Amino acid sequence: MKIGVIGLGRMGANIVRRLMRDGHDCVVFDKSAESVEKLEKEGATGVRDLAGLVKALEPPRSVWVMLPAGQVTSETVDALGDLLGQDDVVIDGGNSFYRDDIAHAARLKRKGIHFVDVGTSGGVWGLERGYCMMIGGDDAIVWRLDPVFRTLAPGRGEIEPTPGREGRDERAELGYIHAGPNGAGHFVKMVHNGIEYGLMQAYAEGFAILRNRCADALPEAERYDLDVADIAEVWRRGSVISSWLLDLTAAALARDGALSDYSGYVEDSGEGRWTINAAIEEAVPADVLTAALYARFRSRLDHTFGEKILSAMRQGFGGHVEQGPAAAKQGGGA
Amino acid sequence: MKIGVIGLGRMGANIVRRLMRDGHDCVVFDKSAESVEKLEKEGATGVRDLAGLVKALEPPRSVWVMLPAGQVTSETVDALGDLLGQDDVVIDGGNSFYRDDIAHAARLKRKGIHFVDVGTSGGVWGLERGYCMMIGGDDAIVWRLDPVFRTLAPGRGEIEPTPGREGRDERAELGYIHAGPNGAGHFVKMVHNGIEYGLMQAYAEGFAILRNRCADALPEAERYDLDVADIAEVWRRGSVISSWLLDLTAAALARDGALSDYSGYVEDSGEGRWTINAAIEEAVPADVLTAALYARFRSRLDHTFGEKILSAMRQGFGGHVEQGPAAAKQGGGA
Amino acid sequence: MKIGVIGLGRMGANIVRRLMRDGHDCVVFDKSAESVEKLEKEGATGVRDLAGLVKALEPPRSVWVMLPAGQVTSETVDALGDLLGQDDVVIDGGNSFYRDDIAHAARLKRKGIHFVDVGTSGGVWGLERGYCMMIGGDDAIVWRLDPVFRTLAPGRGEIEPTPGREGRDERAELGYIHAGPNGAGHFVKMVHNGIEYGLMQAYAEGFAILRNRCADALPEAERYDLDVADIAEVWRRGSVISSWLLDLTAAALARDGALSDYSGYVEDSGEGRWTINAAIEEAVPADVLTAALYARFRSRLDHTFGEKILSAMRQGFGGHVEQGPAAAKQGGGA
Amino acid sequence: MKIGVIGLGRMGANIVRRLMRDGHDCVVFDKSAESVEKLEKEGATGVRDLAGLVKALEPPRSVWVMLPAGQVTSETVDALGDLLGQDDVVIDGGNSFYRDDIAHAARLKRKGIHFVDVGTSGGVWGLERGYCMMIGGDDAIVWRLDPVFRTLAPGRGEIEPTPGREGRDERAELGYIHAGPNGAGHFVKMVHNGIEYGLMQAYAEGFAILRNRCADALPEAERYDLDVADIAEVWRRGSVISSWLLDLTAAALARDGALSDYSGYVEDSGEGRWTINAAIEEAVPADVLTAALYARFRSRLDHTFGEKILSAMRQGFGGHVEQGPAAAKQGGGA
């Protein structure tokens, strides 16, 4: 089918490519003319502004927005609301907050325009492996877009079927689901990322324990100089903790077991935070997901004010004089 | 090669089967005569006691002990120490504490007997998928046993090779590693299980957040009735959090999305605890692995004394009268 | 000075009493006529509705709202906005969310009415001990209300002065502060309650470790049957962890060291949750405050869905059959 | 009574002083002759070695050991075992591990010598405020030493009696308890310190949230420039979270609200770690106490290996290029 795509960054451009490979017509726009030109050469129809994009599509139109979550996405959705008409559909494939989806959908609905939110997982690997998609919106509209989702999804591939799924919605096995009404798609994607933080932190802590097993402070007989690259590799085979994240870890450690190119300054994006906010709203304990988020916060700080409070208290009750940051540097290898 | 195997439970029996399938001779013993007979019918040589086992092997003998960690294993290792001779080797393939390995190795060494500790992952799937093994011991002895490890390991299979591993120890790619001196094998396996707890808890919390999204306490527009079985399934394809543990979760949820057959009473074994002890010894923060362990502790309690302390304090400073356990039951579905 | 007070629950009624004791005139209103009558007998001027309350005060009027946070408070503030006039002031002494304060203040400002938010700590003990108050609003208005705050605050009492405070705002030493603009008062109170959760949980966990030291699973020589009531008492004297919360714990344990009257079902109010949300917004790690909140969530659940996920996974990879809830009950005494 | 004291550091010397003030005879020894001389001038009997100390006392002798936990204490206890006789008693007032107590007591018992373990809280303030003591040992011996404990303890002071304690062991109200058999004293002190870590971290996180409320990343209307010194001060009066630790925090913040003299490098001693080990042995969830310990571990590291693992994974699946440590430094003020 014919579809407009706005936002031709790494994710957006590859989505266009995967769609075109499977025979879809893509009308593409990005504020960078260069990005548009590049995809034009690969077969897409480039346009110079949103109005041009709307003009190049036929009703009922479908426009996939693939922009950073927040203000840019909101402004684009609103601008599309002014340009599109009755029964057209706006798809937000970015990482928007599910409450923003609900607001966007409500604003568009007043003009008879549909809204579909798509949580899209796949990162830089999506072009090749396909995108795992979690979709929120009205049933009829999600079905209307089904050819697009089917193309973008990874498909069954060589992954073994789950026993007991006979008779269930096959879309899940193809790599996309209609999760529920507007917001549900991004909500599920949000929790997906929350889990991702937790999984990553579990591996991170485990490897830290392995690597620090050679510490001088330990009794000599219990000190091991472990090869974390080989350990990551062996766990990929037949072990309970094999996973794609472990595959990536094994690859990074094979390059350099000390990971000396990395400082350990770890960003977080909105989804991890929103997941915790959602857990709190639901009164669901989420100790692991939260600890994983906090580890990232902490990784970006030299010292926290809280730690200074601790030092001040210790001096207050015990006369303990703090060791300086020089000492801290020595510990930096951990 | 010829090898003795002691302990024919689920793991031990399947290890014997996988060894025999590949042409190894197995002399087997278990305190249950029935277990011995069963494997005799499948081609193993059964014996009636440890002395018989030692007699049925030729020096230098190899004896694989596959028993519950702790006292039983210790006693068996010591008994073998009395029966075996110079240059024989005892292999502990169970889940022993790495400090016990160090002690066992030292006691056997005095008699000229070698000791090898093997952390063995694979569970009920090992016969078919192979066992991921982490090995501690002297280099020469580990090489002597290599035919056994090569048979038990999963092998390369269809798992994509990790880029950058050219020229490295190929054993890791076959599914087993020589991690270091005695204890190192079980130490690595211990951390493996610690990570396993963390990964499991990350998924558990995420699915709990999804499932509780229909709670009445939430604003109606933000309430979603999500199909957790389909969500687990879709995440198996092209998503960052795909893993074997997720495959298992998808299978369980496909059977029953409410998991009503489970009460949520979750055991833990020694490895998870020892991992935290090791982290503390090394002064490595392990927030996620610890929270995962504590969630299991808590799952087995009705209420903690600590929670009663909280209620008592709240009554003390605020006159808050506690809601009864009746209310708690209502929350039980979460 | 003359002041109106709306909401005569435990906190509101005692605030009126403490104000009257010190010579202030109180005009009081509550939806319960009985509550109004009771305070009339003690010397307050009772009124039958908000209009009557406004009428009974002279401009510039001061009205203290002491109602449950959320809708009731918002509606009352808005209703007062319709009744009060230029330069009057509405004080919200409840536990409102600081963002609601900002909205309330903005709405009142359009009508020339001032707004002051007061986080009020003191619980059932405030009448006797005084109220610790954290105030947000414009400087001039906070000073206008100073006689009220001075009366309600605990005052210097017998608490030893903090060295180094010479020349600083003496109000902090009297037990109230002007924290900042609107919302700042309730923000500080919110963090106060967040800390409170953390402190309580620290004691709770410690006492649980003490009480479970007699567990059968421990080696006999390391099993102690500790008297937690005496322990709480002794820590009140000369120890680093003495506090008012410990005093309350000691009193509860002196009544019954097993706390058998409590089930351990622990409520949480908004402040604990908002504190975590604030930490996340600021990217400040708050592991302890969050764990304390989650312990309360967990205390109100029979089992979590996440725990069932764990059991299902364990059965999947290891064939582990879950022990039933019967076993869980046995653990209930912990 | 007459008592020997070994170890005249800050704690030991003040214990001697408090004992002498109340009329006890102290025979003192320290490897530093200067420390011995100093106390001789204040009225103690100085000796030059352990043998001299034993000689200067009359049977049944009492010797209080006040040395760093671990090897020094063990060696001294063993040396005293060689010098003392039947019915003499060794008191370990340091921070020894409770399992060491059990071993020490067993070794001394073989020679007819008694052992008493005393967890001693009071820090640099003990001379003036008295020491809170938690005692393990045989009943008769603990009573024999009662005059010493009674002198060292803070006594009732001006602390309000706990209602409901009528008829209970009055020693708790004087500031010392006989907790149980050997090891029980140090066990209770250990948990005391574990709780201390948790309380400290709760305050630390709360103050960090307050101080970071002026962060540029927040919406302007919700940004507050809070005076943490005044906030700490006001919470000392009438608030639920008043405590001695808060008093100390208020004093530190009154000197410098930014705590710029501290780097935030926070040591931990054995007790915090042992408390977590004990919780794990008992299968008691201790999320808060553990998180507090880990925050200290993390405070001493520049970056963890785990954080590098996270960065490597993020690059692997998302192509995320890590921001450098330069950026981390900017965040250092938090």
C-alpha cells in the first residue's frame, strides 16, 4: 500500500527501506533534504513539506510519524491534524508517552482522523531482522494497516513455535500485536523497555562480580582471574540465561574483555522512568526495574549529595574522617 | 572413555544417557537400585556400591558425582578419597559451594587424587540440548576429561558465531569452559544462577505491570486489558528482550494467561544467596540480583514481622488502624 | 488573630484547639454539624457553610483548609475562590500534591486572593507537641500569618540548639520554615514523608532479622531467642539510631513483642509515591525510599502475578513443582 | 570494681575515663606507651604488657578488650587465654563478628575462663552520654560485671519512660541488655549498625531530592531553591522523622549547606555486611538495609564494570554512542 513516512533517521529510513523492499510505495519527508534525497535514490517519493506529503497521498491516507518523542512528535501530529481529512490515519511509531497518545487521538478524533500508536522495537537491526511492533488503536484501522505491519514484522522465521498457541491471533507469532485502544501500543513498548533495563542490569551485575573476583582484598585461594569473554560465550549455549542481550555482550567482550573504550556513563530514555511511574500508580512492586533505572542515574554522577550527607553524619557520630576522591579513583577499575 | 557416575536423578541419568549415546562407557551407581537397573537396561554397567564402582573402572579412573550440594556430596567425595588411588579424578558436577570445592580438592590432593568442579546448566533440557559447563581444576586433568565435556556440551549448533572470537579457545563456542583452578567452575555457575534470578524477576515485574493495567484504581482512559500471552509471544520476535526464559514464559502464558495453577510460592537455592555474599565480599553493588532474591524470600511469607512493625509505628504516630487481612486477599489477584 | 478553619477531623480540630489556647479566634466549619458543635463548646465560632465562614471573618481574611488531599480540597479551594475577596488568603494545611498547589495558587491569583501551602507534621501528637510546618507562598503573606504559625509550632522546647545556626532564620528553630514559593511547602513535607517510609522500613527489616534469629534452619549455636522489646528499649539510650520512631516501636513491643494484633497490611499515602516520582524527574537515585514504598505495596498482596511468572518459568526450565500456599502459611510468623 | 582494659583508642580510653569517674579501678594497657601514660596521669594503673595486666588484677579477674575486630582481637583473646586462670573473664567490647565470639568463648571455656561479648554503641559521644551496650554471655557472669555496665550505660536520663514496661528488666531502661548467650551481644549490635546504614541512607536520599529540586531540567514553576539546613533544623521539632542522626545532619548543614568539604566517599565496616549475610541466612528480605550498603560500595567507585557492560550492550543493539566522563563531571554536583 501507499504510505507517507515523516522522520528519516536511522529507524525511519530503515522502515522505509523494508517497506519498499516488499513493494509498498513510500512518500517520505524529513527536515533534512539530504535524508530525503538519499531515499529518493532508493525509490521513495520525496516531498518538501507536510503539505506536499499529504498531497502526494490518496485518501484515506496513512502517515507514519517516526520522530523523537515529546514536543516534535506532538507538533507534527497537530500539524497533520490541520492538513489531513476525514478517515485518514496518523501512525506514531516513535517512543511516545502513552498519555500523549491518548491526547493526540482525542484531538484528531474531533476532525474525523484516526490515530494509531505503534511501539517499535528493533533498533539498528530492524531492517534485517524486522521490527517487533505493539499497536494501539481502533480495530478496523489496525486491520486496514495490516499490510504495512506484516511487512515490517520479523515474521515466523526459524523461531520455534510456542506450544499451545493453536487458534490464537497469529499476528503475535509474526511479530506484531494489536494490544488495545490508543496508548496501549506504547504502554506495552514502555514496559518492554523497562524489562530491558532490568535484564541488562542483571547481566551487568553478574559480570561485575565475575570480573572483581581477582580483587586483592579476597583470600588468595578464593581469587579467580576469570575470562569474562569466554564466560559470556559459553552461556550462549544450552544455558538458562541465553538471550540476544547476552549475544551482544559476548560480542563486546570478545573485542575487549576490559571494555576499556567505555566509561560506563549510561543514558536512560523516558520509557524506563514511565514504567516505574506506572508500577507506582498500580501499586505493583518493581524493585528490580527500579534498581536498574537508578543504577543508570548513578552512573552519570561523580558523587551524589546524599553520599556527602552520609560522610557528614559519619563524622558527626564517629569522628570518621573521609578518605579523599584519590582513593575513589583507585577503585575505578571495578 | 570410561567413566563412573554417582547419582542418577534427573540430571545424572540424562548425563549418562548423553554420554552413552556418544559411545562412552558408563559405570553407574545410585542408592536407588531401581535407578541403577533402569540405566543398566539402557546399556550402562550398574554397581551396588562405591567400592564396586571403583573396581569396575581402570586407573586412572574418572568418577562424576552428581548429587545434591552439601553434606551428601561432601560425604561421597570423602568416601571416594578413601577408595580411589593416585592420579584418579573426582568430578563434582552438582551445584556445590565453591569453598567446598576448595576444601574437597585439598583433602583429595593429599592422597594424590585430582578434583574437578563442573557447574552444569541445562536442567531437564540437557539430554536434548546439551549441557553448558563451567569447569574448575588443573589444566592437564581438564584436558584429560575433554572427551566427556565435548560430548556433554551442546556444541556449536545453529547459534550464530560471535564476531571477533577468531583464535580464541574454541571450547567456549562448543559450550564449555575451563574457568580456572578449583572452585572457579562452580563460582561461575553460581553467578550464572544469580543472573538468572535477576532476569526472571525483571520479566516477572514487567508482566505484573502489564496485567495490573486493568485495575479499577486507574483512570478509565488509561486502563488496558492486555493479553499477556500475546505480548510474551510477540517479544520473542525481533525484540531486544527475546531470550530462552521469555520462550518459557510465552509457553506458560499460552496455556493459561492467568497462571491460575501457580500460587507464586518461589523457592531459591544456594547459588542465588552465595552470589550476593560474593558481591558483598567484593564490595560490588548488586541491587538487582539481591532484589530478585528477596522477592523470592517474600513470596514464601504470609506477612513479615517487619510489616507488623510498620503497622505498629503507624498506629503510634498517626493513630492509623490497620486494615485486616480480608482486604489483603482482595489484592491477591495482582 | 482571627482565622477560619475548614475540616475538623483529628488534625483540624486539634489545630483549632492549639490556636484557641494561645488566644486566637477561630471560626470553624465542617460538613459534620456535630464536629462544629463540639468545638463551639470549647470556644470556637461555628458556622453552617462556607458563606457563613467568610461572613464571620473580616478582610483581609485567612482561611485554613484541613481536608483530605485531592478532589475535596480542590473543590473547597475553588469554592472559597468564589466567596473570598481581594487580599484574602487561603491556607491549605493538608497533604496536597505540590502541583495542585501551583494550580490552586494560579486560579486564586486571578481573583487577587493569596494562597499558602503548609505541610503539617505532627499526627495525633500535635496538640500537645506542636506541629512542624513547611510553608510555601509569598513572603509578605507568610509573615502576615506568622502569629498563627508561631502558635502552632512546637517552639524551641528542650531540644538542644544546633551549633552554627547563629544569625540564621530563627523560625526553623521554632518548628516552621518558609520553604519557598507555592508548592514548596508541600514539596518539603512530601520528601519528609518519603524519608519517613525509609526510616520505618530500616527499623522494620532490622527487627525482622532479630526476631527470625531463632529459626530452626540456622545452626543451633547461632540461634538466639532475642527479646525485641528490650532491644528497642536499650537502643533509645545513647545509641546512634535513637529516634522518635524508635520510641514508638519500643512502646508497641513493650505491649506485645510478637505484635500479634497486627497483620502487617500497610497502607501508603500519596507522599511516598510522589517522592519517588520527584526523584525520577530529578534523576536522583532513591533506592531506599523506593524499596520502602514497594515493601508496603507487597504487604497488601497475597501473591503477585510476577511471583506466579517465576513459578511458571522454574517449572519450564527445571521441572520444579511449586510448593503450595499451605507451606507459605507456615512461614507467616516471620 | 577493678577491671583491666586493653586498647586505649578513642573508645577504650573514654571507657576507662567513664569507669574511673564512677570509682572503678582500671588497669590499662595499649601497645602505645603514650596512651598508657596519658591515662596513668588521669588515675589509671598502667602496665607494660598482658602479663603485667594479669598480675595487677586479683582473681576472679575481668579484662575488657577494646581493639579492632578481627585478627588483633582474636590474638589478644587467645593470649589472655594463656595468661588468665579459672573463673576469670574476658570481655570483648569491640565490633567482633558474632561467630568469632562463639569460637573465642569455646576456646576459653576449655580453660575455665568466661567470655562476654559486648556490642558498644556511643562513638565519640560515649564519655559524656554513656554507652549503649548489648551483651552476650552466661547469666551469672553478666551479673558479676553489672557494676561496670551500670557505670558505662547512659542511665535513664531525661528520656521519657516507655509505657507498659513496668515489671520488665530495668537494665534496658538504663541502657544495657543481656541479649543472650555468647555472640548474641555482638549480633544485636551488628543489626543495630545495619539499621543505622538504612536510616542514614533514607535521610541521604531525601536531602538529595530536596537539593536537586533546582535542577534546570525541571519545569520552571516546579523548581525550588530549598534551604536544606533550615529544613533539617525544622524537622528536629515535632516531626515524625526527628532523631539523633537528623540532629547531626542539621549541624553539618548549618556549617555548610553544600557540604563542600566532603567528597561523598563512604566507608562501610563489617557489621553492615554481616547484617545482610544474616538476613540471607534467615531468608528475611532486607531490601532497604542492602540498598544502603550498596550505595556505600558504589560511592567509592568511579565507574563499575557493570556500567561499562550496559554501555556496550546499548551500543550493540541501538548504536548508542556513550557520552564521555566529561559529561559525568557536570553531574557531579548532585
